[in-house]
Amino acid sequence: MALASTQTVSKYIPTHWYDGWKRLRKQKTAIVGLSIILFFIVAGLLAPLLAPGHWDGQNLAVRLQPPSAQHWFGTDDLGRDLLTRVLYGARISLWVGFFAVAGSIVLGSILGLSAGYFGKWIDTLISRIFDIMLAFPSILLAIAIVTILGPSLVNALIAIAIINIPTYGRLIRSKVLSIKEEEYIAAAKVIGMGHTRIILRHILPNSVAPIIVQGTLGIATAVLEAAALGFLGLGAQPPQPEWGKMIADSRQYITTAYWTVLFPGLAIMLTVLGFNMFGDGLRDALDPKMKQ
């Protein structure tokens, strides 16, 4: 019965992916990380149902109130419920993380595939562009891009996507350089298969695993970068409940109303921890060397 079930699953899922999933389920650290990620995703999606009030509902009569039965996370300097703002902040931080990494992966993959597969002057040009971008500290490059485009959440997302393109581009380029020397690629060229078909059918599918792993870890980095830009006033703008911006707005109350900084900070820390734990487990699960 179990054999039949495995055979049924294998019809729809490639064997190496199915084996990787089985190894992933055995890693407690990865499962804990995945649980944390799912918790914040669900919290963000259900924020309108879970939040006790509106994310920008102000009540100066209860400003800077400590955690209580009425306000579990306390209130900020404008009397807004912190639990509500943290829940809605999960939407913003995860939205930026997922879409920034998605943009980086798409653009980085296109450039990395082109550089690795075609080589010659194309490889030289793209590689030099990557080198120039990597020569700048990522956060400084992001600040420069947002300064040019103008402070906003969308522009912060664009900046984060741009600064991470070289990471994915160089990763997939190195993978392509090894794959294109395989015998089955040479055979595909001999039978007249076009470049586009070879890339989409043979090279790209065999380069996906490291990109998925790096993307999972990259979301954690993107969440941190979004929080940093928000803290500097270059990301989400008031009154949006972005975690980094919440910390920036409350830093003057850190000694008198610690909860205004504590809970947004914990949300950032736990989210990043969850993605890092899951990404590490995913890397081990998809690594062929870890099969034993």
C-alpha cells in the first residue's frame, strides 16, 4: 500500500524533489522554521479578524499604555494598539520580502543564464556589472536607489530587488557553467535543439534547487533590509504599520515605554529566524551529498 502511494506521488513529483521533501520532514529545525513562517503568514492574512482594532485607530487618552488585558502589546505614543499594528505589519514585511526576492530571482536568473550559457563578451559584460554592484555595501546601494526614486514602500521593494540581483545571477551562472558541459547538453545540440529550448528544458530545471534555497534565505535578508530602510524613513511612510518604521517612531520611548520597540523588534527577529532555519534545512534536504 505504501509502495503504491509512493509510486502515485512520484508520477507528479520528480524523484529528487520527493526524496528532498522526505528528508526535510525529518529535520526538526526546518519544521520549526516553517511553523514560524506559516504563523506570520496566517497572522498577516487574518489580521482583519485577529486585530482588536484598526491599524491607525488613534486614542490619545490611552497613549503609551503598558501591555494589559485590553491591549496585549500595549499602545504607542498615539494610543494605537500595538498588537493590531504588528499583525498588519506582518503583511507589509512579508509582502516586501516575497516580491523583492521574486524580482531578484527573475532578473538574476535571466542574466545568469545568459552569462553562463552564451559566455564570451556577454559573460564578461554581465559579470562586470555584477562585480560593480557587489563592490558597494548592499544597504548603501539600496539607500542610494531609494533616494533617487523617492521614499516609499514600493521604491524600497524595487531597491531591495535590484541590490540582490547579483547574488542570484552569479549563483545560477556558476550552475549553468557546469551543466552546459554535460553530455546530454551536447547531444541536444547535435540533434538540432535550439538554445531557448535547451535552456528552458534542460538547464533551468537543473538549476532550480540552489535558487530555491537561496531565495528562502534571501527573504530573511529582504525583511531586514526593508526594516532598515523603514527605520531610516526611506521605506514605508506614516501611518503604515511597518515593523522597522514602528521601531524608528518609538526609539525615543525605549526607556519609558519599552514595549513600543520590543514587540516590533521581536516580530522582525522571529520572522528572520524562521526563514533562516527553514532555509538551512531546505539546503541540507536538497543537497545530494546529504542523502545518506
